[in-house]
Amino acid sequence: MKELVEVLAKALVDHPDMVTVDMIEKEKSYVIELRVAPDDMGKVIGKQGRIAKAIRTLVKAAATKERKKVTVDII
């Protein structure tokens, strides 16, 4: 799932070298923290949050195989 978020984010931004993805594992869930350059933040979030919502939907679909909850935080 971490790799999925990283590939999606790097495809969207102008500065792919500034993209970092951290995955924090909790008891029954994962928290994925996505960090991008400040000027690329709008490209990752999208108009009215549509791109961010799509990224979260894809990650949640991938997480159903592992039966874990996943939260994607864009920082």
C-alpha cells in the first residue's frame, strides 16, 4: 500500500523527488503519511479534494485483502 501511494503521488507532482511516504502500523489499522512539496499540495489534493479522495479509495480497496483499516494523511 505504501508503494501504491508513492507511485500515485510521484505521477501527479512536479517534484517527485520531494515525495515521501511513511507507514505507521497500529493494532488493527495503518496510517499512511504522504508528504509533498508545498507547491505540489494542490495537485495531490485536487479540486474539492477529488484526487485525495480517489487516492484514499484505491488504498482502502487494496487494504481489504489484508483486512485492515487504512488512513491516508496528506501532510
